[in-house]
Amino acid sequence: QVQLVESGGGLVQAGGSLRLSCAASGSIFSFNVMGWFRQAPGKQREMVATIASSGSTNYADSVKGRFTISRDNAKNTAYLQMNSLKPEDTAVYYCKLRFPGNMRDYWGQGTQVTVSS
């Protein structure tokens, strides 16, 4: 069983920064992809950024140049550094861990990010 625990959300003014963390525990295969997704009220959940255990990354166009995803494989932890935050970044942010070998996905409980204008 795999568990994901997110932290770091909160309220920030536009232009500010936040750093989210996602710690994974349990049976973690070394080859995996961790990612951050978000869901705003009334909208579908969308991908924000992903990072493979190899270090390769992928970003949504809306956050390129402002957000940076990273990970510490020894700690099975992923991070999302969010800079120049905008009100439209307001959402619940979810961490996801995928094992490409069997396509199993695990989700965290979500953390609220609110950006005030």
C-alpha cells in the first residue's frame, strides 16, 4: 500500500510564493512518476507538473516559468515551488504517484492553495 501526504498549502497574495511537499510511503517502486494536479471549483482536475524518477519533467503551459517541480528520491518526496502566483492558481492541489509498470495511480488528500488579488 502507498500513502501520499501533502503539505505547504495556504493563503498568499498575488505575486507571492508557496512550496508544496508530497511525501510518499509504503511499497515504492524505484521507477515512478510523481506529479501535481489541481482542481478549482467547478472545473476539472488538471495536470500542473510531473517528474519522473529519472528527473525528466513536464509542465502545463499555464505554469511554465513560474512553477518548478523537483524530487528527492532518497526521501520519496516531491516538491512544487510556486512563484509569481496568480488568483487563477487558486485550487486544491493533489499529489499523484504513478507506477508506469502497472499503471497504478495513488493520490494524496489534497491541499488548498488560495491566491488573493
